[in-house]
Amino acid sequence: MGHSPADTGGTTTDVLVVGAGPVGLSAAAELRRRGVRCRLVDRLPARLPYAKAVGIQPRTLELWDRMGLVRDVLEAAVPLRGQLIYADGRERARIELSLPPEVPYGFAALPQYETERLLEAYVAGLGTSIERGTELLSFTQDPDGVTARLRTASGADEELRVRYLIGCDGAHSVVRKTLGLSYEGGAFPETYMLGDVEADWDLPPGYGLRSSGPSPDGAGDDLLVCIPLPGTGRYRMSMKAPSASAAADRAGDGVAHGLEGGTGPALDDLQAVVDRLAPRPTRLSALRWSSVFRISHRIVDRYGEGRVFVAGDAAHIHPPVGAQGMNTGVQDACNLAWKLALVVRGEAGPALLTSYDGERRPVGEEVVGRTVRHAVQGMDTGPDQRRTLMLREAQLLVGYRDGPLSGAPYGPDEAPQPGDRAPDCAGLTTPVAVYPLRLLDVLRGRAGHVVLLYGADAATLVRAADATRAAGDLPPLAILARDAPDGVPSGASVPVYRDAAGEFARLYLPDDATGFVVRPDGQLGARFPIGATTTALSDYLRSLSVPLRPRTGLRDPVVARDGDHDLELDAR
């Protein structure tokens, strides 16, 4: 790219991440695996033992697969297979959480503290530990860096100089308030009760429950939502609190969202609602924790300013319908981290960081709007809408075609184009492996961009890769060939895989010999004819220093289809 590492301005580390929930941990993980120095602080002395965010979307599992974390998550989580919908004591619908067969992961549930435990261990393995009991008091920024003032667990104040700061510090974010970002939206008037309990009913394993009926006082609808958790008969249950008087906003800053302080409801309080709304009699037991909570819907006017950024609940909050919040925040973190890593290492210009807002804020706007509609109106689960609904809830339709980094499309419009998710596919083989591989197997563990060349003949593609290297551009990472790679010279300069099942061709619809750039966050960065590989790669890499265009207007970022860049593009 021609950039040299920027002056550190006396910084002691590259990035300060404030908040060690799933979003902050994901940001630290993605930075550390790209060699970026960071500190991760959290004001809490320990993880909270609450099953708050529990839904894990298939798209998040794909990201964790690329990190090399997904096996641990799969071993700890339970599958979510569907939802039973009852109204007035009768079953009205049964939603199956089914996805196309090429999608590698289904829906899953895992308590938030378990998600945090796994991410914390991953980050520790990369050399960074959470600094517990450490609070961000204030910060200032200048053209060369950020000066943050911390209060450590010992009560001492510390001044820290960093190049960038990421606020993952929740709905009451100090980072957001200090930046002066607006946080527009509203709040639902109802207060809800939440409990982590066991139930002795015989609902099918892996199915959630949503049951509604008239409230005891006749003032509205009663509601019970149950999500299965790991453990026999264990569920996270949420329900409307019996009185709106408990809904007083105790946040102190005008933002009412999440768990309220004070004493939570007792087991008998939860049992009373279950007695009214459960499809059949059941007894609750083993109450692990409970609380009351409020629901707001808000989003910032921008995802950062200068060298400081916000992600997750610090940037957007919304109803918990469809388990979108934590997963959206994890994608925020992954999107920002690979861009920060390039800029910190001097491999891209600072203008790249403006694309974080340009790509992620439209997603936040869409998620907030959609979850509010679903909370008020319910989901349209008709047969024509269900397939798209499942893909959208799985976060497989999130795309950036209208974003600042998306270049010109190439090939059929119905094919994955720059900005779209790069679909996984199965059936890839090599001369050595006797079992088929997935594209995710090829991508796993690679922190940078991946360049794929697809065509009929592997030997021809290898020659094209060598010509690109000779021209001075960075080499493609892998070849995907329709024909068997028997004719590939021994010791080929790049790995060669055969699209034995034809699934890559079916999903990507290449125009004969076609090249693809897969971004570090699993989105397509570029698509081009093989004959233009050198020019296309140069143009794409140049766009990372000067994003192609600013975001214009608020567009729906969801593309309804089926379906990091370390500039070293290593060929491991």
C-alpha cells in the first residue's frame, strides 16, 4: 500500500477497549490476532452470572469459526430448533428455525456469561487479560492520539496514551456521552420480569415458547417468552411485570434499557405468570437469578468521531426480538477491528476508518427499526415470508453493497457481489485430503483478506497467480478449480482446491474464470475477471486508503438473497 507506520505520538499501546462484554472481547480478539497491541478494561470486578443475551446467530458462528473459536462454542451451546406460538391457550403456529443446507451452522443458545468466558480465554491466549475493576473516567483526543484517564481496581488514577479508543461500554456508555453523540429513540412503557429457571414440562427439546393472553386486569395482553438454555429443563423466561409502577426509570441519564437494580421477582412471581400462560401445567424450580428490565430503542447519530468509536449497546439498543443485539454488536467489533489493524500497522490510510460508520450504522438502523416493528406487530410468519425471515434473523442477509468500500459489480446480479456475505460451500477436495472440505476450512485461522481464483483449469489459474506475483502485486491465496488438480505442478505457489461438488460454482455463479476477494469479516470485497486480476487487486487495495464513496442517505442494508485484511495475504 505504500504506507509507513504512523507516529505513535508517545502512545503506550495501540487501542484501548472499554467494556469486556461479548462486543469488547470480540474487538480485543480481532485486534490481538492481527498483532495490534490493546488494553481491555471493565469496571466490573467479575463476569455477571446472568443469562442476558443468549441467542447465537449462524452468522456469528461463522465469524467465530474463522477465528478458530467455534468448536468451544458448539460444545457449550444448545441448538435452537424452533418456536411454539400460543395465544389464549391454543397453539397458533410452530416456527421451524430451518436454513438452506449450504449454511454451515444453525441457531444456538448460550448464556452470556459462558460466551464471555470462552472469549476471555481466547483473548488471554493471545496475550491480553481483562483489567477488572478499572473504570474509564474521561478522555480527550488530538490529531495524534487519545489520552484516557482510568481509575484502577486499587483506586489509583492512571493516565494512558493510546492511538485509538473503542467504547463497548453498554447502553449508559461513558465513551458515547463524552463524545457527545446523540442517542435518539424511545422506550416501551412496560416493565418485564426475567428469570433463569427450570421447568418440568415436556416441550420438545430446543424449542422456545411464546404465549400470550389477556392480562389479569384486562388492561392489555399478558406475555410469556421462554428460551431453552443448556441444562435439563432450563429456560430463560421473560414476562410482563404485573404492575407498571415498577417501571420507573432508575438509569439516571434518560436511557431506560436492560436490567433494573434492586430485588428481582421471586419464583412465585414467575410461577403465577406461567400458571396463566403455559400450554400445560408445570412447576418452576432452581431459580438461578431474576430481575426486571426495560426495553428502549435508540441509535447514535454516528459510530465514532476522530480516533474514538462506539460499538454494540453503546451505539444501538432495541427490543430483544430475534436475539439481534449481541450478534449485531459482535459484527460491529469485527468490522472495526480489521480496519483499525490495517491503519495501526500503516497498511491503509485513516480514511478507511470512516467506512465503519458507513457500513455498520445502516445495519444498526435496520435492526432497530425491524425489532421495534416485530415487538409491536409480531413477525409475519406466512410461508412466503418465512424463508427470508429466517435468513434475516440469522443475520445472513447483512450486506454493504451501498457502502463506501463496495466497488463495481461483476457477473450476474443474483450472484454474490462486493459487499455481500461470502457464502460458505462444501465439497472442496485436494490431492491429499480424502474427505471434502468447506470454504470455511480454507479461511479458518487466517486474519487477513483471502483472494480466490476460480476457473476450469487449475494449471491456468496457477499461471495467472504467478503472473500477478511477478507484476508486484500480492499473490492470491487459493485456487478453486472445476477440473481435478492432477495437472498442477508439484510445489505450486498457491494452494489448489477442486470444486468437486460444484457447490462453489452454484453459489457464486462465476463467469468462467473469476476472482474474488473475501474480507476479514467474511464479506466479499471484490469480484473480477481473471484477466484483470492485477488491476482489480490494486484498485481494491487502493480503495482501503481512500474509500470509494461516502455513504449517501439511509438505505436498507439488507440484500434479500440466498445465499482482514492483513495485506500480507499469507499463503499458509
